[in-house]
Amino acid sequence: MNQTRTGKFPIGFRRGGSEWQRDLQGLLSFAKANHFAGLDVGAVDLSDLRAIVGAGLRIGTVDLKNWTAMVSVDAGKRKAAAQENAAYIRSCVSAGAKTFFVVIIPEEPAKPRRDNFRLAVDGWGQLAAAIGPLGARLAIEGWPGPQNSALACTPADYRAFLKEMPLHVGVNFDPSHLIRMGIDPVRFLSEFASRVYHVHGKDTELLDDELQEHGHLQNATFAKSHGFGGWAWRYTIPGHGCARWGKLFSILKDAGYQGLVSVELEDENFNGSTAGEQEGLIAAREFLSHV
């Protein structure tokens, strides 16, 4: 099992949607043969979770369901979605899962953000109250989401949202999104490390020449955007972007973090083929194991 040099955090990866990763047994064989410690998965059957644990791997995170319904203007939909997710978490905990992944995406992104924030506090607050006795945790990722409408992405919004939530609601730390938004991941982590319940190994490269050509407010008129990115930035494997991984791991170590660092492979230089994606996961693991 590989782990980071700083902090000794086990290294896993997030299961993607490409064809070779849909074959769970083949994916587990790849993970074990290449010394990964665990997997993050989407919303899955309990049999898949049991297979992961049975293969000797850890479950990093499990995606929750019906994210937008949790931030619906309809109080009945929010309640029903919270109840559905509470039942799902209860069953997943019985199979060995502990941390559950979500992005706070509103059902109606055009509504004022303050209104959607209030709806999110109600919907996710209902779920948090329901799962308190289960020992489960929610890990919110700060992906900006469709139309940049997601909540709990910036330090100001994370701070406000977590203030409304019990301690078992925290952060899925992914520096790639912060870098993309112009936020310093080190400063972010220095504030929120105690509430980090999962970590994604993903990076962002900032492209100065393209920024000079196209800026960051408008879509480019003629240029094609980067895969897994925009015109002046792109997601990469760790080590190919701007994140200061050694410093980040030091902060996590000092905060007592004990979870996985899961590679989330979104990099135009590797995605798109079985060989490329496997190469990218292994290269990311190698980098992280030496930081």
C-alpha cells in the first residue's frame, strides 16, 4: 500500500466513468496490483461496497443521491431527499462506509444565492440531524458547479455553511477548485483543516499565455477550451499544477487528518484511453508518495 511521504496518508483514487472502470472486479485488481489503498465511488449498490472491503481496500467516500433536491424550493422535496439519503447512509455504514461526498448544487441556480443558501441549510441540516447517531460524516466539495451556482466553495461560504452544521459535516478538500477560483489552498487549509474529512489528489495548471489572450471573464471567441478546464486553466494530476502538496500535507498532518488522499483523474494528457488513465493514476500515486 502506497502512502504520502508527509503525513503517511494512504493513497487511493476516485472511480471514474470510463469503460474499464465500470468493471469493478477488474478495477479492484488494478488497484491492488498497483498498491492503492482505497476507492472513492459514486452512488453504488451495497454489493459493490462489500466487494471493495472484501478485496482489502478502504472505502474513501460514497456519493450521496439527489443533490439538487436537497436544495429544492419545495420543502416536501427537501424532506424526501433528506430521508432517502439518510436511509442510504444507514445501509452504506453497515457495509463499511463512513464518509459521504456531495456538492451543494441548488435546484434553481438562477435564484439569489442567499435564498439558495437558506434552502441548503434546511435540506442538508435535516440530513445531518438524521445521521448524527450513525457515526457518518458528510464531506462537501467546493466544485463551483453548473453555472458556478454551487454553494460552500469559497472560504466565506464554507465558513457560513459549516457554522450552521454539526461537526460531522465538513470539507472534501480539493485544491484544484480553489486554484481555479484564485483562492490560495494553503490559506484555506490553514483555516479549515480540522473540518477536512476527505482529500482529493487533483491539481490545476494556470496558463499565463492563454490568460493574457483571453482573460477570465469571457469565453474565447475562436480558441478551444482545454479538456477538464477552461481557456486559461486546466485540471491536472498532482505535481503538474500549482498546488504546494508538501505544505498541504504538513497542515493536514498537524491537524490530525487520518483519511485517504484519493487521486481524481481529470487531466487531458491522460484521460480518454485505458492505458492513459492507468498511467495517469500511477504517475499521480508516484508523485504523492514522494511528497
